[in-house]
Amino acid sequence: MDLFLLGIDGLPRWMWQQLADSGVMPNSQKLLRTGTLVPMKSALPEVSSAAWASIVTGENSGGHNVFGFTDLLDGSYTLGFTSSRTFRAAPFWSRPDAGPSLILNVPQTYPAQPLNGMLVSGFVALDLKRAVYPADAFPWLNEQKYSVDADMSLVEKGKSRFVRELLDVMRIRCEALHHYWDAEPWQNVMYVFTGTDRLNHYLWEDFEDSSSPHHQEFLDFYHEVDREIGRILERLDDRTTLAAVSDHGFARQLRSVNLNCLLAEAGYLQLKPSDRPSYGDMLPETKAFAMDPGRIYLHREGRYPNGRVTDDEAEELMQELTQWLGSVSVAGAPVTAEVVRGGDAYSGPFSHRAPDLIGMPAENVALSGRLNLSDLIEPTLINGRHTYEESSFFVRGENHGEIPADMKVENVLDVILPAREQSLRRAA
Amino acid sequence: MSTECTATPLAISELLLAGDLILNLSSEVLNTLPGVMYLTEQNGQLRCSETTGQLVWQEGLTTELAGILPDHEINRVVVVCGPDSSVAEQAAAALSGANIRHLLVRLSADCDASAFMDEEDAEAVSERLRQLGYL
């Protein structure tokens, strides 16, 4: 095997090191001594769909075309949910020189697309049958009760029940990994733990509060993840490049702020009255609107059917919005830490589909782009949020490339498959 | 020498460089930029032109192309085709055979409904995303 790429969704670099050093993750402690662990920057905005797409294609969103879990169909107000079909750049396993690949539980790969090898899609996957390629792998997975997703509604029945669900789903997925690992001489294997992200979203407060009754459950879950990491390590030899990555970091969330509420209060967003507002309800007077989590789009003439913001007005409006977002506060605290321009953040042939501005959340804040304007601060059980900084990048092996000083998710392939990436760039 | 990528007719300008010669085998009008030339045909002869144009691929075109390239400052030929064109592959193979540096660009539709989840899945996806705070 040339490459094993392990994904640990939402595991911050500092937390991995801390759990390894404290003995919660003993296999990780041994692993981290054998290679290099560095902090990595996520996608902009720091959303899993865009970040995993960057990790597996080596492009930022302007190159692969995934800017979030949602997007509007071009030239319309129709909301679409991004999928594997949204990709406009090939994942590494689909490239002509990739070799046989086993790809399990990578987010944003549903529905499963054909490849030289086998793939079971990760979040957001709905139907196991359509999540599997080739189709003849379905009966065994179905028999094992393989879950394409954990039942997150169980968190309402209690955190302990929710953690048990995450553990059950992870164990079956790991059995599938080892079952199919044995089946072929794979050149590349990629497997992603996603329960870590779900745990962090709902039990972050319990991680931070060592007196919480769920604190130990949080640590025990990571101990189990580490046990599975140990099983993987036992099977790898020194010839395989081993990389482990997370798609974003994590931090405390005290409130989720609806950016569209703020835009409406300030007069930038104007909607027709509706019980279930949609983007089609935006009046022509709308200057800007938000989509999850911090993407802000000018309501541009030519891009949207009723858009009236002209190219001449756009620059002044972006300056105004940037200044306003930097100064606006909710519950006495700032909403954004920084506002980034889409033109500065993205490169590639799909940059024209990018948001005009990206709001980076302030400390303790998560940004939302819901169009339901009933709650400025949204009620939620979620208490952990993604961060742009401090995702994890680890690599060991003799064949990897240099790690950039400012490591980003779109640099992962450059480091772990340097020969293949360089030949691709030379050809381009 | 050769590589393949995807772009929309509008976004192709992101891939183009001054000194490119476009062999447009599609029926689409492309977004262009200064310094890019088009391969066109006039009175049965190939020409490098600054105005946009399309061509139909024919065997033997590469030989004629190789003959006119030295008269122009062309760094690369950009073959543009529709998403399922097999003719473009023949063109790219012929250019490779003639040692002509080139890029094959398959045009993709803009992001229409086919790029997203199927409509019947929308409610279930909404629920999953809602649980993670995205909707």
C-alpha cells in the first residue's frame, strides 16, 4: 500500500496532542512520536463539505466547486444540497494514476461515483444502496447493519444514549474497513472517523467541564477512537505513507447567530412575508443575503433573477458590509472576528460562484445562514463549533513532500502524494 | 504535455493564459481574455484569429496546425469540447502525437439541478443538516 489517509473529523491539533499526552489516546501518543503533527487551516468557511473536498482534490472551493452543504442553482433562487456530483475537480482516487483505492466514510462523496476500487460514502449519505460502489458490496454491509449516519436525534434522549449510538456506528464501520482491507491489495486506503465531530458538537461543554457527568464519556469515546487507530497502525508497515487529518478545529459555542436576521434588521435583506421563507422571497431591494455558515452574497444583477446590485456598486457595498459586520454585536459581544473577501480566498475556474464575503465567527459564536428570521440567537443543543484554525495534519513516512509553513486543507495532497501532484501540475 | 480539466464557458477565462490558441470543438461561446487566439477556418485554410470561432475536428488538421504555429506566438493549444465529446480525445491524441503542447478542457454545465442531491432526498438532507445546525 502506498498511502493510508486517516480522517478524524473535527479533531483539533491541540486536543489530539493533549489527549495523547494525557494517556487518553495511548496509540496516538506512540504514533505522534513517529512523524510530524502541525496545525492546519480549514476551508473558508470552515464547513466539512468544503474542507473534505479540498483535502481529497487538492483544490480550494474555487477549484472543486463545493462552498458549503447548500448552494443556489446558477441563475436561480432554488436551494440545492451539494453532493458528489457538485465536485468539478477529481478526488485523488479518481485520477488515472491512482491505483486501486478503498475509500470509506469520506464526507461529501454521496451518491457513490464509480472508481477503481470500492467506496462507501460518508455524511450526508441517505440510502446505503446509493452510498456503495460497486453495488455487490451492498449485501454484506447491509447484513452488518452498516450505518451511513448516526442517529443524531438520540441526543434528545440523553447524551449517554447518543454516545452509545456513536460507538455502535463506529465499530461497525471499522469492521467494514478491516473486512474490505483484507479483500484486495489496495494502493490507497482512506477512512474517516466522523463520530468525533458529532461528539464535539453536542458534548464540548462536557469536555471543558471536568465535573460534568458526561466528561468521562467524552474521553472514553476518544479512547475507543484511539483503540481503532491502534488496530490500523498494527497493519501498516514503514513503506506506507500514513497521514492523519481533520477538516477543521473545534471550540466552545455559546450562541448561534443568524446572519440573515442581522442583515434584515440593517435593511440589507428584504423578504416578502411568508410562513416558510425561501430565497425566492427576496425582494429586488435586497442588497445581500447569507448562506450557511458565514457566506455572504451580494444580490448581484446578472447573477440572480431579481438582483439589482451592479458591478459598479459592489465594491462600495462590500466595504460597507465589511465595516458593519466588524462592528455589529449581539448579546454585548462581537459577531465576527474577521471578514474575508471571496476574491482573496478562492482561486480556480469556479471562483465566480463564490460568496462575495465570508464572515469568520467571533469567539464563542457560530454563524448561521437560515432564512427563517424568527430568532436572532437560535435555540440549539449544540455547544461546540468549528474553527478555521487548528485542524490536524500528521504525516509519517519517507516519501512525503515538504509541509508548508502555512498548511491548509488544499495542501494535503501536495504533501502526501508529492510525485503525483507534481506531475499533475507540470502537465497543467 | 497534456492534461484535462473542467470549466464552464464563463469560467474558462480563469484557465486561459495569453499565448493560448483555442481549438473550440464545442458550440458554446467562451469567455475569453486579451492575448488569446482562436483557431478558425477561412476559405478552407486554418487561421489563428483574435475573433472567436469554432471548428469541426478532421483528421489531418494537426499537420496543418503544426505548419502555421511557428508564424504566431502560441505557447499552448487549448482544446475545448462538450462534456461527453469523444472527438476531443482524438484531437488531444493527435496533438500529443505531433508534440504540440496542449490542454483539454471539457465544458461542464453551470451548477444546475443535476449537480445537487436528488429532489426527493431534499427533506431528509435538510433534517440531517438541521441537526448539525446548518439549516
